[in-house]
Amino acid sequence: MCFAVASTSQRRASTQFLPPPVPPPHRRLTHRVTSIGFAVSSFAMDNDNEKLEHQIELATRAASYIRDETTVRRLLRFADELRTKMFRSARRRRTTTRARELWEKAGCPSGRDLELWFEAERQIEDEDRSGRGG
């Protein structure tokens, strides 16, 4: 029995000129990097929210058809966790937008990203509190 073994240089030469794999068009994401340094992919966020909403709907619908109380509780708890995740995602998006606005309003300073981020979080928290009436 005889095996042909390619040398390291032969293997390197055979793969050296292959182009890198290109993801299919539906998998490509265009990232927008804000001046504060936060990478935001609006397509990914919208797609993630759609997936979360769909999962919430499926879990809730499945819970209505199942008779086992333990499984129903688990599905409903899962749906609640997804709602929380979706809320946090929306809040982070609002905070990112607000931090960007504050940064531009302050004259685009460098080195104040954390200060402006925390200020944006505080403002969003105040808005949410006043919107809830508390």
C-alpha cells in the first residue's frame, strides 16, 4: 500500500491563491461605526427583534396547546425572558442614539465616550420612569 503525502510547501501553494469565502447575501451585515466607537448593525438588530418576536409568539402559542402545567410554565417563562431581552435591545439602541446626539451636541470631543454614555443612560432611565408615571 502506498500513500502520497504532499509536502507542507505543496499544501501551502495549493491553498495560497484561493479567495476567502464570501458569505451569501442574506448573511452579509453592514456595520455602521459611530464616532463614539460603538459598532451598530441596524440590519442585525432589526432581524434579531423579528426573531425574538417570532420566538415569543411560538412559545406563547405552544403553551396554549400543551396540557402539561410544568411545560406551560417553562414556555411562558421563556417568552418572558425573550421579552426582557427585546426590551434591553431596544433600550441599548435608544441609549446608543442618545449618546451619539450628546456627543455631537458637545462638539464631538474625544475621550468623553463613557461620560456621555452614562448621561444618555440616565436620560433614558428618567424618560422611562416618567413614562411609567413613577
